[in-house]
Amino acid sequence: MGVKFDFSDVDSFFDHGYAEVKSVEEKVGKEAVDYAVEHGSYQNRTGTLRKSNKYSAQDDGLELRNEAEYASFVESKGYEVLTGAALYAEKRLKEEIK
């Protein structure tokens, strides 16, 4: 006598979970970019550096980046551009996804 199992709802369960995680990543990504804009410790001469903070929710996690060529140079001089926002995002993701 064999035992039958119905796993037909497993795919939708994982799809729903994936969508929830993606939604949280999108929310936290926006928060992190806002955090970077608000807490940037450099002088905002042209506005380009703050406008260049971006995020995207990837399949393997949240990506934060600054598209200005000189962002890493500014951070290397001790100014806050995106590093604090990355730490903020890590903290928020841990809070949101328990």
C-alpha cells in the first residue's frame, strides 16, 4: 500500500515568499537611498553625487550603488556617500526578514 502526497501548492508557496522578500528589498532599497541622501557628509555642490545613489533588488539580494565615477574617491577621503546607507540597509533587512 503506497502513500500519496500532494505537493501541487509548493510552487505557489515559494513564489509568494519570493515576492514578499522582493517587496521588502525594494522598500529597504528606497529607504537606504533616502538615508544616503540625508546623511551624506560631503558638500553638495552640484547635487550629482546624491542623485547618483541607486538600488535594485536582485535575485541574490539587494544592490546599492552610486553611479558617479568619483563616489569611491569621495568616500576614500573620509566622507559619507553610500557606506552608511549599506549598513543601514543590512540592519533594516534583518529587522524586516526574521
